[in-house]
Amino acid sequence: MTSTLRPARAAEAEKRPGRWLALSVLVLAVLLVAVDATVLGLATPYISEDLKPSGTQLLWIGDVYSFVIAGLLVSAGSLGDRIGRKKLLLMGATAFGAISVLNAYATTPETMIVARALLGVAGATLMPATLALIRNLFHDPRERSLAIGIWGATASAGTAVGPVVGGFLLEHFWWGSVFLINLPVMAVLVLVGIKLLPESRHPNPGPWDLPSVALSLVGMIGVVYGVKEIASHGLDGNALAAGISGIAALVWFVRRQFSLPHPLLDMRLFRDRGFSGAVLADLLTILGLSGLVFFLSQYLQLVQGRRPLEAGLAELPAAVGAVAAGLIAGAAARRFSVRSVVAGGLAAIGLALALLTLVDRSTGYPFIGAALLIVGIGAGFSFTVTADVILSSVPKEQAGAASAVSETAYELGAALGIAVLGSIVTGVYRDFPAPTGTPAEAHESLGGATEAATAMPPAAAQAMLSAARDAFVDGLTIAAAAGATVLLATAAAAWFMLRDQHLDNRA
């Protein structure tokens, strides 16, 4: 049977001689999103100093993008299946670049939060479209694994390029310049993509169900907002109402999908244990990582006193490890097994996070760099293979919806991670013992404490900053321990849920 399939697959591949060039355009979109996500963390101390957000506003600036994008990804993936993935990608990239300007010139915390939310709307169109187009460009399973590996490696490279370029810009220009670097990437993506990308869509998608769109948006934002507020401020009536409303909307969404002849999201996809296991692994992995990553740049700059460019370079090992592992992940999964590569990668991340519980204010860089390298290698193996499993589990007509589910798990995990683990850091930090006369804003964030110290007597300022930095590191290590626990539990779950999964070996 394999011998009869090979000529057909080869012939199908020959119909798309420009598929690798088209892939280069798709990875530009991934680069766009990855760079934007990483530069925000690096610019956070400067945004805190200039816009003076409260601790809650600072968390909203960090996670509102993920809230909105998580709420809209399923709708955007389904829309791309209907109107064309190329069209949606190019429209989204254009909007992403334009809204980046609004982020760059925000003058108040409220404006910045709105700008980040709008960027989430544009960003929701990008990632599902890129993965769906890869599924339709590469029918040969080995080529598709390599293409997904390149896709993932580019995202990791973006996490490396973002801090380095962002650090350079922050040392020479104002913080808004880190958002303007999106513009040249967007311009190249749109101009080249118009020429190289093939259009693809579902041949018979049915109507786009607007009530389902509304339910998914309200449900995702309600749940994440409720978790965030309860984690930050304890059980509160408004937060509880938002969370319950979100759960109710999601239940209604699921029930509605089963009743529609052409659902926005085919819930039957989750009957495949491999698909469900890969999605769950992605969600919990990002949840365990994101809260820590969000505060790592602040640790390097505000605790250890590194310059922005130095802090960006310090985070390179994670990206280098992820790029290297992502490119060989498909081959490793075929040589060994899907579950061993995914579970092994997740366990490596968990152990690296456990190592980071040992950091203090004076921890040397070799220790931090080694831990970040292990995190990157583990992430490169696990994320690349789970993306391949998710795409391979569905017909190509549903590639947009499946990709959207994958990215929704990623963004939901990021939002919940920043909300829960970030709230741990903030909660521990707020209780630091401050000398008499310390301004209230010093307890809101470490950036606020650094700014407040400039107006205090030198001795009091030094005592206050020392206590604030110690409290921040305490919160960071507790968040690292929580993340390690989540990752090790996820590794065990992936070992069982992915036990029957195999990547297609046919060439």
C-alpha cells in the first residue's frame, strides 16, 4: 500500500514547487507575533516608569492581549476556513502593523490596555492561518514535520531576536520603539505573501455562526478574567460572577456546536485522544511557563541591574535550545515515540523550573543560562510534536479550526499563567516590609518601587529597594515551584494520553 501512495504524494507535492518559499512568508507572521510577545516583557520596567500603571493595570497590560486572542482564535480559524486563510492572514498582518503604532504611542495605562486588546484581535488571525496553510501546503508527512519544525523554530528565534533588538532599541530610543519593529516585518509579509501564498479554504464550510462567535468570546474572557481577579484579590462577587458567566457561555457554545449542521468548531475532534492530549499538554505547559517568563526580564533588569540589551542576550539560551530541538523533533518522534519525546520534553522543562527555585538576587548567569537552555530544548521537542499531532489528526479542510484550537490552548495557557503565577509574584511582593515613608506605588510593582526610590532619602531608598527586591525574588521562586509542579504533572499525563500516537512514516 505504501508503494502506491508514494507516487501520489510525490505528484501532489510537485504541484506546489514554491511551497518552501511560501513557508518563508508564513514564518514571518510567526516572527511578528513572537517578537511582539517578548519585547513587552523587556519594555515593562520602562512602561511602568513612564505610564505609572498600578500593579493590576500592569498585569492587564501583560495579559489582555492573551485574553482577547484566546477568545477570538476559534472564531478566526473558522473564518479563515470560510473566506480563505491567505486573505485572513494578510488582512490580519496589515492590522497588526497598524495597531502596533497605537501601542507605541500610548500615553496612559488605559490607552495601553486598549491598544494591547486591539492587537489581540489582529493577532488572532495570524497563527491559525499559518498552521492551516502549512497543513495544506505539505501533504508529505515528513515534509510537513520539517515545515512545522521550521515554523516552531522561527517562533523560538523570534523570542531570541525580540529581546536583543528590543534591548538595543530601549538603550537608544523610547520604549514605544519596540513595537514599531513590527512594521517592516509586516510590510514584507504582506507584499511577498500576496505573490507567493496559495489561497485555501474549506470547500463547503457553511455559514459563519455569529452567536457562536459571541459565546466563545464571552466565555473565554469571562473565565480568564474570573481566574485572574480571584487569584489577585481573593474571592470577589464580580470576579465569581464573571467566571460563572464565562463557564455558562462555554457550555452553551459546546451545546450549540453539536446542534449546528456546520459548527464553528467541530467538537468531535476532541474524541481523538491524541488530539485532546496534545491540546491539553500545550495549555498546561504554557500555563506553567508564562507567568515565570513574564517576570524574568524584570528580575534580570530590576533585581540584577542588567541593561536591556544584556537582559535580552541573557534569555538567548532558551531560544537556541528550542530552535535546535524543534528542527529534529519530528525525526526523534519517529525514531523513538511521540509520547516519549513530548513527555520527556515536558519533564525537562519541569526540572529546569525546579532549578530556578534556587535563584536569589546574586545568582550567577551560568546557572540561569543553563536552566533556560534546558527549558528551550524541552519546549522545542514538545511543542513541535504536539503541533504535528494536532494537524495530522484532522482532515485538511478542518486545518484552520484545528490550528485555532491549538493556538487557543497556547494563548489561554499564557493568560492563565500570567494571571495565576503572576498574581503569586505580585501577592508575595506587595507584602514586603517597607520603611516608614515609602510611597504606596512602591508596593504596586518593582518598577514602581524603583521609580519611588528616586524621591526618597538615600538610606531609606536603599533599604526599601533591598526589601522590595528580596520580596520579588521570593515571589519568583514560588511561581517557579508552582510551574515545575504543573509541568511534571503534565509530562505524566502526556505519557498516558499519547501512548498510541505515531507520526506518519510514509514519504
